Amino acid sequence: MAHTLYSGSVATHSLRRRDYSRRATRQDAQPGFIAQEPRDGEVVAVPRGTQGRVGGSRVGHAHDFTDATENCDRLKLAEHSGPGLRIPDSIADPKERESSMKRLFALSRIALLLPLLALLVARAEAQAVPSLENIKSQEELDKAIASLDAALFDSYNRCDLEKFSSFFVDDVEFYHDQGGVTLGREKLTESIKKNICGKVTRELVPGTLQVHYMKGYGAVEMGVHRFHHPGHEDTEPVGEGRFIHLWQYKDGAWKITRVISYDHHAAAK
């Protein structure tokens, strides 16, 4: 049976044939399709070039209509994609799209949790020293403040300015009998950077540390410390002085609010 281009309704067809004709007309409106009339009288639209026999079956039979429809969908998607464009794998493979969305969601959760993790780590480090409320004896208080003093001056000796500054409140007041008054954490840290880093190290004189409880506030620390000048011991004598640190426990952290550094002199040999 000859194949013809289907371009409209045929008045001489029966009602059933007109119904199939209208369906074929809609398919024929798309480029690359033809209408084919199989032997059973049904009219279906198939992609151009696929009419005839395939695998011994007549293309255009009703049971081949599903394949033709799938080909039609592929051609329409290709037309919308335009020349040189590729159908994304996420569209072609729903499972891959779902997997990609799951990975994206997991990464988003990790990104949101990172700041919280950093905060928890910082809090954990701060809680290495007990809170004021959890200190129940003078021995525990001595141990807590001695630990804070060691950490403070470890950062001082290594010039870890970020950690050093974390031990002070923003409006710290520092009183020095020879250097005068320094107000504010930023200025104090800048002074350490300029005058101490790479030039001076500090050590606590054993047996001189004293700690006293300050109800509802924290503790006051007093002691004697010495200052060395690495690489210049022959020309720079070891210095010695007394200090007072007022520690406040607030918002889960111990910080110094006042410093008095006084009685500076050359250490006895």
C-alpha cells in the first residue's frame, strides 16, 4: 500500500477514519512525520523513514504505535535543545538527578554545621578550666588560675597574638610602673607585638603565685615573674617584677579585666 503525506481531513472517510485522520493530522503538523494506513484500517503517525517492515512486522500497526510515540518525544526534545546542545544527564537519568540532589543537600548541611563545630571546639577549649561555680576548694582555684597563667604566657612567649588577646576583655586596663597605662585589648596586643615579640620571654618564679577568690566575679592572681632576652643574655640582664591579674569569669570564659605590673628591677644573680 502506498504511503502519502497526511495534510488534513478526508471527507470520504468513515466517521472512525475521520477520527483517526484528525489524530494523524496533528502528528503530521510536526516536521519529519508521515501518516500510514495499515491493513486493519487504522491510521497512525510514524517518524519519516521508519515506515515499512522492521523485524518482519508492519511498522504502523497499532502495536507499534508506542515506539513511534517515543521516537516523536525524542525528536521534539532534540528540536527544543537546539543545534550543538546536549541533553543533561540529570534529565536523562532521574536516579542520577536524585543522587546529585542528595549530595548537594549533604554538602549544604556540612557548610551550615562548620561554624557551629568551630564554636563548640572553642567552647571546649575554654571549658578545659572549670567554671567559677564548679570550683569547690582553694586547691581547685589555685590549679585553675595556674593553668590560665601558663596558657596566657605560652602564647606571650610564642607571639601567638590571636590567642594572647583572647585572654583579655575588650576594655582591659593595663597599668605598668614604667610604661604607663594601656587601655583596650587592641592597643595592648599591638604593644606586645611591637615591644615583646622575638625580644622577650617570661617565666613565673616558682613558689610565688598567690590566688584569692572573688565572690561572684572570679579571682585575683599575684606573683613574681622574670623576663629573659633570648640571644642577648650577655648584654641584657634578666628583669624581674611583680604582677596582679584580676580574672573575671563571664559568659563561659575566664578573662583578665585589670593588670598591674610593678616593682620592675634587675633580677639578683
